[in-house]
Amino acid sequence: MREGPSFEPGFRFPERRIVRAAGYQAERLTASGVDPDIWGDVAEPVLWALEGFRSMTDAGQDIDGYVHVEQRLRQVEPVPVGEPVTFRGTTVALDPVPRGRHLVQRFEAVRDDGTVAVVAEHVGLMPDPSKMGGGRTVGSIETPAPMETLVEKRLTPDQVRLFSGDVGNEIHFDPAFAARYGYRAPLAQGLMTMLWMVGRLALETGPRAPLDVIARFRRPVFWDDPMVMLGSRDAAGRLVRLETRNEAGRMTAELENTGSGGAG
């Protein structure tokens, strides 16, 4: 993995003008197991984080082998499908960790009146292959509290290819490349799992509700894995935590819903 200017803290990505197309959104929602009707005419917020990866590759950042470990996402206000926004970003930090380095990059979707509508902060592992393995965990603590089963699905390679096709990173497409990092098969992008979980929140609160979540990607999800989503609620019945688990019952991702929620 070669390095370039975008790895340096303080680097500013070139601003881009983006219009979320309804067809593009529907394809990626469907690939992730989310009914596009849940979001209606609202731009699904996790896909703004996906635009962060497009900004990386457009800036010449080599993301082959990049492993997404955490995504912080805050939607201040919804953006309608079809509305142009300015997308901008900066590199915040590059810090050593046991298996390589953590790269932190922050992106914003800004409406024409200057409102920062969505903030997406990526934390990615820039791995040292000699320290990697297919059993990766990232500080995972299994949750002892009972959780309700919400929904199940099984990924397919074609879904993974569609979701990540315009972003890059051979770890999502090439079995031989994935094997170099100790994985049995290509990995599904963490944002596919996050989009699935955020879709469940929107199903209950409505697509226009404020959103403030942190997703942590605890174990690899392979492009042919079965998955189950579980949730726990507060005293008011609001989903405050979601988990996804693999066929062995081990947590692959968790999402903390720190926002106020409410009907949309």
C-alpha cells in the first residue's frame, strides 16, 4: 500500500459537487438488504460515508487493503434526493496501532445555504500484512444483555461487488488479494452492514429523524456470509444498540444510537 499526501494530517480533499440519484441509491440499498421505500425521497446518510471513499480514490489515495474499523455518522438534517451538495473532507490523524496504523478522515455534506447536513468520520486500519489474520477483532466485548432478533439475511458476491464497485479496494473483489491479508474470501464493506442497521433505525423513526451513530466493525464479514441483526431498547422502546452476528454467533459489527431519535 503506497502512501501519498492524503495520509498527512491536515490534508484537504478537493471539494466535489454531488447529486444523489434515486436509481443509484435504490441499487445500493437493495444490495444491502434495505427496502428503498424506507428512505423515500431522502438521501440515505450512510451513502455519504461511501462518498468519502470516492474522495479518497479521486485524490489518488491507495485504499487497496484498507480495513474500515469504525464509522461515526451524524445527520443534522436530511438532504433530499436530487439536491446538489458540496462534499468536502480532511485528514485528521494517522496513528500507530498494534496491527498497523489508524487513519482518521472526516467528510461533510454541505447544503447550498452553508448548513453542514451530514458529518461522516472514517477510521481505517492501514494494515501491516505480517501482523494481520482472518480472526481479526478490534477490542470486541461481547454483550451479555439479552437482545431481540430483528432480521436476517445472507450476502452474495454480486451484492458486494455492486455496492463497492465504484469505490475500489481489491479486498472486496479479489480472493487472492484477500488471502494475502489472511482472509478466506473477499470482505463485504463495513458500510454495507452499517447501512443495513441504519435502515432498521429509519424503519422505526422515519427517514427524517436526526441521526447520531457510531458503528464499529468488529470482525470481517465475508461476501457470502449469513448475518443476523439484533437490537436492544431503552425504557421508551427506542433502539439504542444494534449488533450483527455471523453464522457462528460472533459479533461482526455494533452500532450505538446516541441521537435523540423520534418520529420523522
